Amino acid sequence: MPMFHIATLSGSPAESSRSGFLLQSAEAQLNRIGIATHAIAINRLPPAQLLQFETAGIELKNALSIIAAADALIIATPIYKAAYSGVLKTFLDLLPQDGLSGKPILPIATAGSAAHLLALDYTLKPLLTALGARHLLASVLATDAELRKDGVRYAAEPTLVARLTAGVAELAAVLPRRAPTFSTRAASRLQTAAHS
Ligand SMILES: Cc1cc2nc3c(=O)[nH]c(=O)nc-3n(C[C@H](O)[C@H](O)[C@H](O)COP(=O)(O)O)c2cc1C
């Protein structure tokens, strides 16, 4: 069975984060079906390396290697000022011009208001396209109202869980055509788990 690697990129500056929670839920779903994930939390990268483009620094170097080696990506961001987070842009600015070429991407965003969720379409998607991405899946979008704070964690509304599961299943299904049987089987296992 081929081993796929999916890089997950968290674009919230907050340690406890709604978009980060959805990203971790997506990681858990992928891990359960045998797909490895490699998490990059941009807020944990050294700020000086990020701001000064010190790509030789070990932390940034590792993060950029994870992106380069990934078969696909999940990118999660909060909506800030009707766009993706500045933290996310700072990191993506470090990628080479074709750094996302050949990598399917599932975008995830959370926002205070549903009115700004579509901002992803006219802010993040053009940026990802400029970096070479050609296969952008339908975004998983959530409002804060759909993510209740439950102690130190978040609890997602069932309809949101279903949307996330569908997005993750779609990503698993489009993993490199090297092994269509595996990816189709993985996607169908996810859908079955979501409905049991
Ligand atoms: C600086 C800042 C700017 C924000 N701008 C918007 C906005 O323009 N539109 C919106 O709907 N929500 C906005 N929000 C709310 C966040 O998008 C929302 O709470 C999101 O779920 C936070 O994600 P996180 O917990 O992953 O950081 C903003 C929040 C902050 C802190």
C-alpha cells in the first residue's frame, strides 16, 4: 500500500483556535484511514525567521521541506479583515513560485460571520493558484456559532462535522492517481464512518 503524506497548515495566530480544531479533526480522520499527516503550526515558527525570510533556519527549513514533500495539503485559516490571516500569508510568501504545483489542496476557514466566509474564494484561492496549485477542492467553511467552546476544546455542530468529513473524503479520493484503488477505498471508509 503506498504511503501518502498530507501537510496540514494552521494559519491562526491563536494557540487554541477554531480553525486549528477543524484541522486537527481532519488530521485524525486521515490518520484513521492510514494516511500520514505532518502538521505545521505557523504560530509556533520563530517569528524572526518568518519575518526576515530566514529559510536556512532549522524550523522554517523543516516546515518548507514538509510542504515540498507533501502529496496534498489542508490549509486552515481564520478570516481576518475579510481575508485569510496575515500569519498565513507570511508563511506562503516563503514558498517558491511553483511551490504548490501538483498538490491538491483542501482549504478550511472559520469566521465570525457567514458574510465573510466567501472571502476565501477571492483572497486565498488566487494566492494558491499563483503558487502553482491547480486542484483546489471546495472549501470547508464554518462560522463561530457552529463551533461551541466545550471546556478547553471545541465542539462542532453535526452538519459541520459532515461537511468536514466530506471535504476530507474528497481529498483522500483525489490523492495521486498512482493508487486509485487505495484512495477510493479510503474515501469510502471515511463516508461510512461519518454515517455510522
Ligand atoms: C483581528 C481579527 C479580525 C477578524 N476579522 C473578521 C472578519 O473580517 N470577518 C469575520 O467574519 N470574522 C472576523 N474575525 C473573527 C474570526 O474570523 C473568527 O473568530 C475565527 O473563527 C477565528 O479563528 P481561530 O479561532 O482559528 O483563530 C476576526 C477576528 C480577529 C481576531
